[in-house]
Amino acid sequence: MSASFANRLLRWFGRHGRKDLPWQQALDNGQRDAYRVWLSEVMLQQTQVATVVGYFDRFVGALPTLEALADAHEDTVLALWSGLGYYRRARFLHRAAQLCVERHGGELPRDFDALNALPGIGRSTAGAILAQAHGLRFPILDGNVKRVLARYHGIHGHPGESAVEKQLWQHAEAHTPGTRVADYTQAIMDLGATVCIRARPRCDACPLATDCIAHRDDLTAALPGRKPARSIPTRATVMLILRDASHRVLLERRGPQGVWSGLWSLPEASDPNEAWRVARQHAHIDDAQALAPFTHVFSHYRLAIEPLLFDRATAARGVADNPHWRWCGVDELDALGLPAPVRSLLLQISDAGRTHAASLRTN
């Protein structure tokens, strides 16, 4: 069964698989660049290919090698990552690159245990790097592969449960062929991403449908099992936009703990009254304008954000002497690691200000 599984998948890949992705480009030796494969694998966690391509091109354009990533300032790495979310992945990427320079001659190790030991590289990511960059026989088990295998073998239960995951790893190992491992790895990921999709899978286009238990027993909607539902709490915050006459905004570098750790963000307060107190600690202010509230959704809670704009603020003394605070112009935002909702908010008020100024000039 395993040989048939792999062969059918590879034949399908030859006709329908994705072969022109930017991280699939071969080097002079005919192999793929392990650094680019690694970067793509990390970016593709919880993010679709269509979204990742643009971020990938921008990232490797600025940091084309592992050594360049290792030498980069964290702000540069986080700025290039901004918008992908899950910023811990970017920090692990950065630290792993530094460890590769320190311990592995500036390259990702080809030994599985050494690769798996690097920050942010688990069993599946290590397998994907070794299979795609070096053609070594290692299985992978990302979200797409879990869905394909759970349906094909009729495995019930949530893939995150240890017993279910153990079964899936056994099948992943059994199906991985001894040759064309890079193509097979891409093929099974592509099948999950484009055919064996979560909702309304395209079973009529699947090369494995004839032996698929979920297809045979009409279980595609039930497999793989969903994660047990739990209520997601909502938290509230007031974001302070302190903007001076030059349209610079006061930013704060967040601490090492909690959400958005280490990123530059807006000062926050629990309510509007506290917002005024916090604002007066950093600037001389006259009035404030409440902007449209919005909600940002994390994996484990929702954040209800009330932006409060303090325009034409005058900087108080001491901010320039604190490395965790800075007044920043719009043209400097691209160089900083900012949470996506904060970047979007600042660009919106910047665009609104330019539109208003243009309207005044026209009138």
C-alpha cells in the first residue's frame, strides 16, 4: 500500500504540484538552499502559501543568507516578519541562525538530532528541511499532511492528541519513499493545501480517493477531528496615540513577557481615565480624540482595542534618554517590528491626515 500511495502521489505531483515556489530554486549543485527551505517552512506554519510568498521574497531580499540573518539586529528581523504574526517564530529563527554560526560553521546541520535541537525547529520542520534540501528520507507531519493521513486511514480524534499524533507519525514514516523524497514531501503538502482541504475537499481530483476511508465512508467532514471547543475570552485595552506637531508618534518597546514581546507598540491603559494619566507622564497634552474601536483576534483571546489620539502632544523630558521609548515618524515604521494591528492603525491615521491636508490645500 505504501509504495502505491507514494507513487500515485508523485504522479499527481508531476501534473498538478507546485514546482516554481521561490524556495524551491536549486543551487549550482542541483540541491535547494537549506536556509530558504527552513525559512519557508517556518513562515508556512499557520499561514498559506499565497500570503507567504511576498513576505519570503522581502525577507530573503534583505537577509539572503543564514549569516546575514544571524548578524541582523532583532528589530530588523521583526520588521521583516511584521504581519505574519506569531513573533516567537521570528525570534527562534534569529536565535537558531546565531547558534548555527556559533556551532555549525554558519550552516544548518544535516544531522537530524542537531537540527531538531535548534530553537523553533521540531520534528516535522527538521524532516522537511532534510528531505527538501538534501533529499534525505525523513517524514513530515504538518497540518496539511495530518489531514491527508487522517482521512486516508480513517483516524478519528484531534491530531493534537498524543495517541492520534503517534498513529499519524507511523503512517507518515511508512508512506515516505526512499527516492524522490523532496518531491514527495512537497506533493503531500500540496495535496492537503489544494485538494484535501478542510472544507469541501475536492475528492474527485484526489489521486488517493479510491483507497481513502473518509471518502469511502462519507467522513471527510468529520475527519480529522476538531480540537475540543473552548470559549475565547475578550480583553480590553486603550491604545494611546501621542502624536507631536511633526506627526511623530510615541512608541514603547514591550517587555520580554506576554503578547508582542520585544516589539515596538503604542502605550496602553486599562481605561480612558488611566490613559490620560499615562499620556501626561510622557507628553504635554491638551485634548484627545476617540477613534473607531476594533478587535484583534489571537489564538487564545480577543483584544478589544480603543484607540485614543492625543494630537499635537509635546514631548516631556526624559523620553529621549530611555531606550524603551522613542518618537517615530511614519517613514521609520518599516524598519521596526510592530504588531500588525498597531502598524495598520498608524498607517490609517497617517493616510487620513494626508487626505485632510490635501483637501485643505484644494479648498
